Amino acid sequence: MLGEIYKITQDDLYELLKRLARNHKIIGPVKKGSRVIFDYADKVSEVLVDYDKRILLPPKKFFLPPREVLFEYEILENDVIIRDRLGEISREKRVLIGVKSCDITSIEILKKTFDRHFKDPYVLTRIKNTVIIGVMCRDVSPTCFCYQAGSGPLPRTGCDLFLTRLSDDYLIEVKSEQGQRILNNNKDLLKTASSEDIQIRNRIIDELIERMKRNNLPELAEAYDSLVSSYESELWNMYAEKCLACGKCNFVCPTCHCFDVHDEVSLDFRYGARIREWDSCHFLSFTRVASGEIFRKDRSSRIKQRIYHKLVYSVNDIGVISCVGCGRCVEVCPASIDIREVIRKFVRR
Ligand code: SF4
Ligand code: SF4
């Protein structure tokens, strides 16, 4: 049943992963040199299931890769052959484990974004074919604000199973029918969770929320009206003077999804590939059109675009804000531009 919570030992959790690995590729936090990143795991034992903090680079790349060949084509004398990559993508079943609540919500946002009037089969197929196993954070980084963004510390939806680390065991919560099916097939690994276990979990959630409340940040959903009425504010010029238009904030953001599409063609024009690559609304080239006109020449209009897209346009387009409060953009910005400070400045409380 959805919402049901069981208990599983760490060894049995890895056994569950081993069983899933028989017909899925496993993606999770793995150590690469001195860093932990989301990557395909060669062996289940490599996966650091409850890595305590959210990882700097989000799992977005497994749904919307930084660069991907959508299809290749070959022009024959009287025909054109198209080799679409979608078939390959459809065959790949994956488990993504170790995802924190902010990133789970970001995958939901990607799904809503790519499933509107135009349905992107590449992104949507990857999401559909991925079992998502989330895990509760054990620590809050100074830049986290998932609570105010409404994306955490416990996700409402967007994953199949959700883990909470107790001292030696995990609680495992059913979050979807797919998650239920997985547990039904592996009942031998599960134990009953006691009411004390659930209380411990609830205390962990309360503590995480308490720590984030110290941010003194309004709920992000409240920013809509204030931003709409502040479009001409002088403050945007101040941010424009600081911003280097490097695009780092876009590239680490789990919900930024703008891309460019171009063809790479052989010199004899007989072969080609259609490529999709991440782009950034901070780049001058982003709004350059065929005639050479650039619609967002001023840096202030570009920084405004990112903030308005997150907190206003996204609400208009998909019904939710598209900032999940992961704090990654705050962490990487070389000009110390902090989206929380922008919100505090504009939202009248
Ligand atoms: S990371 Fe900072 S400096 Fe770079 S584009 Fe984003 S806001 Fe501007
Ligand atoms: S805008 Fe910043 S804090 Fe919000 S989801 Fe993107 S990277 Fe995270």
C-alpha cells in the first residue's frame, strides 16, 4: 500500500539492489577520486546509498544528457535512412538510488516540462524507464532551502521507494505502485517497522526543517506577486553588474533544461547527426535568432530571465515553481549571487 513503511537491514538493501541489477543498470552516488558523483555503478557495492549531503552535480544528466545524438541520417540516391536513438533508450531499464528529496522533485519538474504540448520522447522515456529510490538527507548544507521551496526534506511524489537511515537499518517507504511491486517481490528481505522507528524518522524530518527555518527565507511560492510587480526594479541592474554571465548556475541546476539543437554533417553532405546540447539563458548567444538579432542583450534581462523562469513563468507553464532549493547555484556562483538574497530583497513580508 502507498505510504506503507518497512524496515530493511543494510545488507538486505544491497541484496535488493543486487536483485534489481539483474535486469536494470544501477546509478547512484559513487566515489570518483576524492569526489562523490552520480554515476553508473559497475558493482552494487560501489554505491554509497546514504551519502549524507546532496551531491554537487544533480542526476539531471541521466535524463537530459549535456550532449546527445538524437538521431543520425544517411542520404542515399533515392532514399534517406534515419537511425533514431530512441529504440536504444527504450531498451535501457535503470535504477537511480540515493536521490535526495530536492532532486526527486526536480525530476518531477523535468517530467512536467517535457510533457506539455510537445512531448519529448527521449527525456520522458528515460524517466519512465527509471526506478527512483530516494533517501532522506542526514545533513543540511548551509545553502539548502528545500523546505521553503516545498520540495523536501520528504518528497510528496516522484520516487518509487524512499529510504531513511536509522542506526544500522533503513526504513523503506512505498511511494508508488512500482515501488510496491518491487517490495512484494522481495518480501523475504523486509521486516516490520515499529512505531518507535517511525518516531525516529519523524524527528529526523523535524530537525532538518528546524535547521532550514533558520534561513529566514519566505516560502518561494510567495515570491510570484512580488516579482511580477518588480520587473522594472533598479535592483536588477545591480545584479547585472555583478553577474559574469558564465552560466555555471544553469549547468548545476537540477531543473534548468534549455538546450540548443544543431546538425553535424559530413563534408559530402551524405551523413549527419542531430545533436542536442545544454544551453544557458545567461549566454548572449541564447536569444540570437537567424537574422542576427539578440533579444536579451542586457545582462540584467538575462539574470531576470533565470529568476522569473524559476518563480513566475514556470508557475504559468507547468503549475509549480521550478526552484527546488538545492542551493547549488549559490554554491558555484563566482560572483556570489545568491537566489535566496534575491528573494529576500523582493518578497515583502
Ligand atoms: S553563476 Fe553567477 S556569475 Fe555565473 S551566470 Fe550564474 S549568476 Fe551570473
Ligand atoms: S535555482 Fe539554484 S537553488 Fe533553485 S533548483 Fe536551481 S540550482 Fe537549485
